[in-house]
Amino acid sequence: MQYEPYRDRAEAGRRLAEKLVAYADRPDVLILALPRGGVPVAYEVARALNAPLDVMMVRKLGVPGHEELAMGAIASGGMRLLNESVIHSLRISPEVVDRVAKTEQAELERREREYRDDRPQPELREKTVIVVDDGLATGASMRVAVVALRRRRPARLVVAVPVAAAATCAEFRHEVDEVVCSSTPEPFRAVGLWYEDFSQTTDAEVRELLQRADDLPRRTRT
């Protein structure tokens, strides 16, 4: 199958929402975005599904000098998952892992304050939670988010992305209740290759989209 790049994250979100219509207008559904790039995608999904939008804070632990390569990830609540194969193969010491984790924890907490504005974490029990990002390569950030969210016992956990490596998408089918990957191009190479505009989402854009989501009028749900 021939896949064309999305114009931008907003278009990707609208296309992704088309595959999630079964969740529209349901009072139990909550959309959680992985900042920052997942927020513009998730905003379009939340708007189309008539569902509330919030954020799930995660940070990748990049290998020093090769930060695009994940040696693990952290999430809100003190959750840490490590990629032991990467750490072992590159002989990364525990001290280096701890140093990177400390730096990323500080950034995670800054973003938590910046985006959530001291709002309490949403209640997830008896909720269908749809976790959205702009794509999955190795899936390190999404994986730690899933583990952290499982601890909060949602009724159903769905991972939804516009584009993903096929193997990563398949792996998540063993970890959550449903996986929705709009496109799984081969060869995949990188998420950014499947967007014409993959410019970095700013903190200001995240705050604006979360506020716009809060201000959306809710259609009457059946």
C-alpha cells in the first residue's frame, strides 16, 4: 500500500479521528495526549469525538550524544522504564542513566506545571482512555505512559497514532486493549518523514490547544 505524508499534525488528527468514530459522544471516553507533538493530533481527535482532552506527561531518556536513541523513558508519578538491551550494548553506567533521568524529571515537572496549571489528574477508573501521540517509532514514550496508566485502572486503554512502525504497532497489541495505527508505511525510518510539516510544537501551542479543548461546547451525549 502506498502511504502519503500528512500535511501537518492537525490533518493527521482529523484522519485518525475517522478511525475512532465508535468512541464518539460517549461519556466514559477521555483523550490523553503525549506532549508536545501529540497534543495537536489529540485536539482534533477530542473535537471530533466530543470528548475531553488532557495530557499524560512522559519524557524519553536519550543516550548521551545520541539523544534520538531511547535508553528508556519516565512518566508522571515516578514511573521509569529502561531499555536494558540498549544500556547493555552501549555499556551505559547506572550513574549516566540516573543523571539523564534527573534532568528529564526536572523538565517533566516543569511541563506539568506549565500545561496543567495545578489542575488535578483526571480520574481514570471506569473510563475508556485513548492515548494519542503523533507517531510511534520505538514506542519508548508510549510504553511508559501505558504502564503508568495501567496502574490507575482505566476500564479500557486504547493507543491511537496517525503513523507507526508496523512492528511497534504490533507489539502494543499485547499491551493494551486496542491499537489504532492509521498508517504503517514500510520502510518506516522516522515519524517526521511522514509529515510535510513536522515543526516542533511549542509550550504556548500546547497551552492554547488545551484551553480551546476546555472551551469546546459539548454535544448532548446519548
